[in-house]
Amino acid sequence: MYTVVFADDEVELRQAILARIDWAGLGFSVVADAENGVEALEAVEQYEPDLLITDIRMPFMDGMQLCEAVSHTMPWVQIVILS
């Protein structure tokens, strides 16, 4: 099973996406969700997921900064950017 960290500062959107997608049925396990880039980076460092799904605009660290940090330290992590 592939692991996922999901980051979006809009709580309702984040919860809706997490609830409506059959992650397990698709072979994924969401190991963490975060409401800002700093929390997301901490989760990625802790769980070393296969996939990071992130929003671009978030407080403290935006999605592009997050992607840059993750790609430099963990280049195997696949990244999907939501806009």
C-alpha cells in the first residue's frame, strides 16, 4: 500500500477530499494531513510517504516551498499540487 500526506489549509476541502476518496480501495493509506506547509513538512519527514498532495497557497510555508524542501531531501516522494 502506498502512503500519502495531504496538505491543505482549507479544513472543509481537506476533510471532504479525505472522506470522499476510497483511498484504501485505490491502494493508498493517508498517514497524515496538515493545515499548513510547516506541518506538512514535519509529517513528510516523520512518515516518509510515497506521495505528497499539497495546495499551493498555505500559511507559514507555501506549497512550492514545501515541494522544493521535500524534493531536495526525499527525491523519491511523488508530488501532486492542487490549485
